Amino acid sequence: MEEEEQKPAMRPCFESNQRKKSRSGAPSFAPINNLDDGCLMHIFSFLSPIPDRYNTALVCHRWCYLACHPRLWLRVDRSVKDSSDPGAFPNIESAVSAARPGDTILIAAGGSHVASNIQIKKPLCLIGGGELPDETMLLCSRGSDSALEFLSSCKLSNLTVKAELGCCLLHRSGRLIIDGCVLQCETDPLDYLSCPIVSTATGSKVVSSPIGYHGDGVSVSQTRIEGGAKAVLTSGDLALQRVRVMCARTSLFFWFDVECPS
């Protein structure tokens, strides 16, 4: 079997819509490769986006094409100039607008993506495309209330969200899951006006969505929080609970829930 050229980065190759022939990776005699494309794509749809479906795209060209198909992912890439690829968008707002409930949006690493007062009213999963959350930044400039405003159950993973003033994430309803992210507020004389997470939810609503069946609340895990007057500001019925903090060499990592007191 011929050895493939070594790639400089372990990332899935998001290629054109034309199907590529498999050269290596999953052996051609593997029983799973006897399935047609529709069956394989249906199987991949049950995998968690990160890391399982992400790693599936590294196996071979055929699996990369299927695992990265627009039916399974929507992609945000600032280099996109036209609409020839139906699953790729130049900015987060257009991807959120086109997404269907339960879709996963993969945001390309490198540079900053502008995110100002983007309302998300359907269950979505937003994931950074880099190996680390610092490689994919959502930047909310001054004059905006928040980078993202959530009115439905959603999940954020492997992203850095930075607010120059105001809050990074505004949670109004649904269950918000924040996993392996970085939330940054600038430190300046107006620091007391900044807050990484603001929740105005009442906690009385129970929602069913592709992300899960939960009441209103926020779950944070393995997330760095930097700057701001406090990590979470609540103005509804929710309260901060089950807080854990791990101190690394240069950062603090937080685990906590924001929900109705029991």
C-alpha cells in the first residue's frame, strides 16, 4: 500500500462537491465500504460532531466527502466569495439564517469572525474548526449588546468569544451548553459594564430539541473566562450552582451550571 504524503495539520479537508476516489485510510475490503453513500452519511449523522465526525473525515477521501457534506455540517469561512457551495457561508449570521433546527455550524479557524447581536432562535451547535479554541475567534465590537443571543437550546464548543464592551453571550431561553471555550471581556476602566455571560431566563420553560430535553439554563464545562465584572450575571430566576474551578499555569478553567435553585 502506498504511503500518502504527510499533511501539515490534522484537519478534515473540506473539498468541493465532486466525489473523490478513496486511495487509502479505510481499506477497500472493509465491509462498511460496501454500503452506498446514503447509508454511510446516515450513519455519520449519529456521530457527535466533535471529535467523532471530525475524525471520520480524516479516514479517506470518500469519508471526508460524506462526513463534510452540507447535509451534516454548515461551514463559515471568510474566504467564501460566491454561493457555488451551498453549505459554505462567508459569515456566521448568514449560516445561522440558513441553518435548520439541529444543524451543526463549523466555523473556520484563523482570524476573527464578526459576531454582533446575532439572534439564534433554533437549536444549533456552533463549533470552532481549529485544534484549540484560541484559533477560532468571534469578535463583538463596542456598541453591541452581545456577540450571540440565544432564544433556543444551543451548544458552543471549541470557540473563543471576545466582547470589547457588553457581554459575550446573552441567554434568554432554552438550554445553553458551553464546552471547551474561551470567553473574554476587555479589561479597561469600563470593566464593570462587561460580563462574559448574561442570562435573563426565568427557568420555567421546558423545551425539547435535537440537543436535548431540558428546562432553561446554562451549563459550562472546561471553559476559560477572562475579564468582566463577574463570570455570570442573572436577572431572571436562575442562579449560579455547582461551581468548580481549576487553576492552570496561566489560566482558570470553570465548570458550573446556571439554573433554577432546587
